[in-house]
Amino acid sequence: MAIRRSDARAGTAGHPSPDRPSLVLVGHGSRDADHVEEFWDLVRFVGELDPELHHAGGFIELAEPSADAAIDRLVADGATEIVSVPIVLLAAGHLKNDGPATLARARIRHPGVRFHMARDLGIEPRVLEVAEDRIAATLGDAPPASSGVVLVGRGSSDPDASGDLAKVARLLSDRRGLPIVEPAWVSVAEPRVPDALERCRRLGATTIAVVPFFLFTGVLLHRIYEQAAAWAQEHPELTVRGGPHLGADRRLARVALDRYREGFQGDVRMNCDLCVYRVTLPGYDEKVGLPISLTPHGDAPAAGRRRNRRATRAPQKAPALALADEGRAGDRGRVRSGLPTAGPGGSAAGDARVMVAVRDLHFAYPDGSEALTGVDLTIRDGERVALLGPNGAGKTTLLLHLNGVLQPQQGEVEIAGTLLTKRTARELRKRVGIVFQDPDDQLFMPSIESDVAFGPANLGLTGAALEDRVTEALRTFDLEELREVAPHQLSMGQRRRAAVAGVLAMEPDLMVLDEPSSNLDPAARRELADVIRRLPTTTVLVTHDLPYALELCPRSIVFDAGQVVADGPTREILADEGFMRAHRLELPAGFNPLAA
């Protein structure tokens, strides 16, 4: 069966299935063109993560199509069961009323269809992780001891929504090791932004990040930045930085898919970030209030892509938030709207913990085939990460960028703080060590000792320093007794360890192992795994051996069709049967990643 790609804004995507319900993703809606566009980006991410899933998107108000129309389209396709997932961070009374009201009307229009109401994205570890990334990107290299954060919500008369934002701020501070994190609201609820900034100042913060806890952009973000700028003008001795909102992030798309599954399976998992403050996991069916009209108010709601239509309200970019004295040297008294390289899915430039930063990377080969189409990923120093995906997904093309063999046609690649350019490619090749799938492509000297010495000797190391470097590498991989043996006399497992030792002897910042477990017997696999665990460098494993990835890598990045389609805990990714099937990844028969 052909799979329709996710373009749910034009109708529906995927195909109805008798084995699982269809999905309608419901946004609040806005006349802001950027807001609408970001909603559709998140819908697209959901479709990319599960291409077979029959789904559509719609809005409560202010934008088109309406949630009612989206449901009708799913039913017209043949859907007999539908789960509604509200694409909101913290659901307030408006959506608690309108969400069930939408389904109540749908039940009347489609009496033969079963409907389920899922919960908001809510206080969930991946939501907190995205918020933490935005905060880190905004604070940059500011000393943690003198940093503060104002986490700003929309504001609501609903005590649950307001209370949940306060819990998020507390969790980010208490449970995530961030500095002072103070909640604030831009309307209705208190404290407001200036009050929270003042509290941070009194608590000793000299650098303060103002980060909107908003899923999508809109007019309220500009109000937040304006309030922060006005307060900063009165406190030129401080640095106030305006940060990005959460935005469309693939991690949030995965949360939406989890909410979808919970909606019909009832599988609400334990969430320690919630239970630490005894927060309940709310449903909506028991909270139905007086339905509020879903009729869009105002003129002509925003619909479709901006390039295909004119938004009813001209989209505004976030203000620069710079004071009149911005031109003087230093940062004192300045408010910055984030950092130049920071944004949803990004990381702070110059952050010493980042080893690999890939931003919007595109590459096509001369025959026109697109190998990479907008890749964004970050790998931090000391991580051990698996790179997974079917053949032709783009993994090899990415690796050739990491060591400077290929140059980006669009986007950026940064290794250990150095941007890849034609001028820096030679230097970066010294920092990135690649171990080939076939060790015989790498071992060519008369003995293992001379093979391991070849790389560092070509980098200029001589004498006792070279001998010490070689001995240390051989000792690390239990090869000292074989130093005089020719490579062809070794077993496959020994040759692979020798190849890794030769790369490690060059002391790279990043080690990449291509299919390290291929053609190894169980004992050699185990020995190599022990070696990989001892590697002192940031390590990337490119592999089709999914159990090996689970054994060695807490985190996996999945590629398909030149894009990152998943980035998260390896066990969680491998346990997602629908995702695995959609992206042609197969576990060995009988292997259970949750029990391994």
C-alpha cells in the first residue's frame, strides 16, 4: 500500500487502518501566520515519525481548517475510530471545554465512529528537556551561580494551567540542576514579567534569561520581550537575554504520538517529574464544562502556507530588544533575543560541552539525489550515540561531512567549536577518527605496532612520545602481546580492535565506528563492547545491529530519507513498534528491548 506523506494541512495523510484509530491534532489557532506555520511543522513531524498513521490537523478557532472539518475529512476517508490530541503545552479551561465540545458535535454527526480525548503534552520529561535546551541556548556561557531564568506562560484564570507552569519552573530548578527559575505570566495571572525579573535580581542573578514557555509564536511573545526590555533599561548593571519559545520540535511530536496511544490504550506511564509534586494526570471527559462556540471570530482566519496566502495579521518578528547604548562594548544592560545560533532544536554557540553541532544540513549528489535534507543534531562531549537507519538513509553522507570529506551545500557542521569550511577541513580530519567496517581497509603495515604508530607519526610525534602513545593504545585494547604480529595473522575481532587502537592513538575528539559488530562471533562482540565502553572520547556507532546499539548507546539518532526522524533514548525508540516498522528497522526475532 502506498503511503501518503504528511501534508495534513491539505486534508489528511496516511491511510485508515482497522488495527488502530486515526488521529486528529487540535491546535488552539491564531491569526499569526508564523504560529499557524509552526503548528503544521509539528503535524509534519508527527507524520514523518509514523508515516502510515492516518491523521489530520485542525484548530479550535482563528485559523483553518477547523477541528470539526479535520474530523469530517478523516471520517470521509473511512476512519471508524479517532483519537483527538490537543497540541498545547498546558491545557487551560478554554480547551478543556472546547475539546470535549468538538467531540460531542462529532459524535452527533458521525454516530458510527468511536472518539477518544487525549490529554495535553503536559509536564513530561521531553517537554522539560526542550525547555532546558532553550534556557541553555539563551544563557550561553553565563556563570550558573549568577544566572537566573524567568519562565513565562500565557496566563489563565484556570488554576490548573497556572499551577502547572509553576511546577515546571520548580522542576527545572530542583530536578534539572538549572539556576534560579522563576515563573511569570504575560496576562491574567501573576507575577508578571517585571516582578519575576526583580525577584531574580534580588536573589543575586546578574544574567537573566527570559524564556517563553510557549509552544508556538504569537503576539504575546512580543509583549514578553517588550516588558523585559523596559525592565532592563532600568537595570543597566544586569544582562537580560530574551530566549526562544519551544517551537515545533521532533521530541514534542513524539510526546503527541504517546498521547495518541494513551488515548485508546489507556497506557499512562509513570512520570517521576510529575509524581515528585503529586501532580495528577488529568483526563478531559470528566471535566466537560459549558461548551464555547467554535465559530472563528474576526475576519478571514489564517490558513495554509504564508507563501500561498496573505495572513489576516501581518506576522511580526520578535523585537531586537536592544537598548539605546547597545553599540558600546560589552553586554551590560543589553537584552538579546536569544543567541545567533540558538533556536528550537539548537544549542548555544561556544558551549564547551557540545562536540558535534549540525544545523540545517543539506547535500545532494551530482546526479540530483538528495542525501541530506535539513539535518539538525547535537552531540555533547563524552556521549556514546548510535546512528541508526535503513540503507540509503543518509548516514554515510553525514559521516563524510563530520570529517570534512564533503562540504555542506547548505547549513553548518561544527566539531568541537570549529566550523567546517574548506580552510578548516584538514584540521577537522585530525579531530575526527573513523574506524571502517572492514579493518583490512585500515591495516596495511607489517605489524600491529607499526599500524598503530602510523597515524600519530604522520602527525609529527616521534621518539619516546610516539612509543608511549602506541603502548598505551595497545594496552587499552589488550593487544600488547600481539604488537609484533602481522595483521593478517589476527582474528577478525583482534583486527577490529587493532583498527580502533590505531585511530585512538591519534587522540581524536570524536570517534566514529562504522558497523563495529559485523562479522564478529559472540565472544569477539563482547570483547569489542568492553573496548568501546572504555573509549575516552565522544563516540558515534553507525550500525544495523540494534541490540548492540541498545547495549552500548543510551541515545540513538535515527535517519530516514535524509532526515533525522527520531532522537532519544535507544530503548524507547526500539520499543516503538509502529515507528520501527515505518522506518524499516527490524529487531531480531524474539528480542524485547524492554526486557534486555
